[in-house]
Amino acid sequence: MWALANIAGEKNLKYRDEILKQGILKKIVRQLCTTPKRILYSRTAVWLISNLLRGKPYPPYEEVLFQFKILNF
């Protein structure tokens, strides 16, 4: 997960977009919601999510909206 967070945070947004296409965001959010994790895991997961949601142009709203519903935002 740490490696994915680094890759997603690159300036070239094609990496972020490819990670999103693979469904990683959905898997990470589900794991955060269903399985108790250590604080380091949670921090890394949130870092990955933040890297997947940043950058302009932003990822399509429809692709990330359901994640916020799962997290109760």
C-alpha cells in the first residue's frame, strides 16, 4: 500500500488514474471500514486515498462519491 501511495502521489496523473481504474480505492475503503487495523495501516491507507483524490484535473466525481457514502461523510 505504501508503494501505491507513492505512485499515486506522482505529478504524472496517469499513474493515479490507472490505480483508480484498478479499483484500489474501493478495496482500501472497504478494508478500513470492515477490519480493525493498526494505526500505521490506517495512516498509510488515508495517505493513499488522499493521493488518489488530489491533482488537477480531479478524478471523476462519480468514481469517488460512493466511497464517501461508505465512510459516512
